[in-house]
Amino acid sequence: MKPTIYLCDDHRIFVQSMEAFIRQDGTFEWAGSAFTLLDARQDILVLKPDLVLIDFHLKGGDGTDLIRWLRQQSVASKIVVLTMRSDGLTRTSCRKAGADGFFPKEMEAIALMDALKKVLAFPHEFHDGLVDLNEESAKKMPLPFNLTKREYHIAKLVCEGLTSQEIATLLYLSKLTIDTHRKSIMQKTGAANALELLKKIEPL
């Protein structure tokens, strides 16, 4: 039996496009959709889909409101935020609310299907499409302070306020590895702390 997928998004054209693609692709079974938080709550409790996709910006609240509510109801569905937002702070807030994944809408449809399959295949991991997006962006631009691509990505996460342990969990690395990278980042940028690093990195 195919895993079922449900979408909560207040952009009707996007919902219709996603439904058409899901039905044509055949990887998942389309369970339904909602344009409001209230309708989504009622549907998900009844339908019990395997995978719930939620936009971050919704009428009457944001995606984290729905995520928290679903977690309070002990809903077993895997929850993925699918949004136009591509900043780390939004990603972090969704993860803390209980999301299992965070993917930007600019992903190609086939890549999104592969990513969603991984969410179900590896249920105990947080699946971060923003990491891949940031690494792709880094390939297209010269990096400041002679930072490596990995160091630049970690520096951005530090600027978002994440601790070494949180970054290690996010990137599937050890805390010791992150601490080593942070030391190198501080030496290369000449920053004494995260606040100084923010001033040097954020304008770039």
C-alpha cells in the first residue's frame, strides 16, 4: 500500500498543482488537502495520513501552530514544512515545534519526492532541505575570509544562534567536529564571539 500524503496550504493553485503531480507520480496516495488550520486539524485526525505537508504562512496563524497542535494530539504522521521561506531561523522554529523536515518550495518536484521518501524511511532524523540549498548557493559565490563551504555553512548557523550541539545534530556530525570548525572560523574571521561573527558574516 502506498503511503498517504496530506497538504495544508492556502495557495489554491499550488495545492492543485501538487495534487496533480502526486497523483501522476504515483509514489504517494493523495489523502486530501486544506486551506485553513481548522480544516487541516479536523481532516488529519480523521484521515491519519502517513505524511503531512504544511506551509509556514497560513491564514489564521503559521505552520508551527498546526505542528504543535498535532504533536499535542500525539498524531503519528510525519510532518514536513514546505515553504517559500529559506532562512535558518524559520527552519529552527519549525524543528523545535516538532517538524520532521523542512523543505523550500523551490526544490524540483522529483527531488522533493525523493526527500519525502527519506522522511518516511529515516523517521528518527530531521530532514533539512535548507542544507542542500545553502550548499548549492555557496558553490555559486566566492566565500569570504577564505572559509571552506562547510565552515561558511556552520558560520551561518552560529549566527542564527544555534549551539555546537544543535549544529552537530542538524548536520549529523560530532560536537567535537563542530567545535573544531568554529575555532577555525573565529581565527579566519578575527571574530571573538558569535555577535562579532554575525556582524562580519551577515552583510555578505
